[in-house]
Amino acid sequence: MLRSGIPIGRAFGISLRLHYSWFFIFVLVTWALAASYFPSTCTTWSLSTRIAAGMITSVLFFGSVLVHESILTSGRRCFPVVSDSQILGMMTLHNVKAIHREQWGTETVKEAMTPFEKLRWVRPDEELSSVIRILTEDDINQVPVVQDNQVVGMVSRENLLNFVNIRSGLGI
């Protein structure tokens, strides 16, 4: 996201900032919905209901933009599930795909994730050849790097291929 703006927190190690122009867009989207769309589709709603629905819709819209910009375009395919700095498991795209759409509203991350006990993971001092072997043999795209039951990093197949490609390009 943009570097200027108001810091609103961090998600998955990514600094989140709200650019000042988003306030204008928020008001514009809310007004357009409350003044034009909702009066024609929800004729029984009062003005305050239309404004509230417009604000809720705007918040959901901004949430989807946030997810798209900071998560989906980041290339990350998995997210560690951590409680009190201890890894509980890993949530991957495969975990999400395994959940039937009608269960999305009730399924919890704890129920959907791969628990730590079933995860393949590596230590920080693990040889890269060993990591490649784990990724290949288990047909997985990434492994967490764990030390003292805490995630200290993540190694993906793409990271390793880029590393090998750069070294090859440099003639190393």
C-alpha cells in the first residue's frame, strides 16, 4: 500500500496505512449508495438506514481492497496461525479450498488449518538441499522455519527457485 497516510496497524507483518484520499472515496461511495442505489432498490428504507447500509458497504469494499492489495497480490500462499508467539498450525489455500462454500460462515481457522503436529517444518540451520527435498517429496509449496516452537521465517518453492536462478545468472 501507499507509504503516506495514517498508520492503522499491521497484518501478517505488512504495515497498513490509510491514505488520506480514501476518506474522500469512502464518503463518495457511501453517498452514491445512499442517494442513488439504495433508494431505487430498497424503497422502504429510511434515509438513516440507507446511510448506515452505505457505510457498511463502503467498509466491506475497503476490506476487500485491503485483502486484495496486501494479501492476494503479495504472492503468499500460506499464513502461520500463532497464539502467544507459539505456532498452532498453518492456513493454506488448500485448506480454504477444502471447505465447502456453505461452511465458510461457520468454519473456524482452527478447524480448517493444518495443525502444527501434521506440518512439515525446518530449523534455521537446515541445509537448503534438505528443504528442497522436503518440498519435492511432500509436494508442498512452502515450509515454516521454526525455532523454539516459534515461526522465524518461511521458505517457499518460489523463493528457492529464485535463489537458484539468481545464483545461476551471477555464475556462482
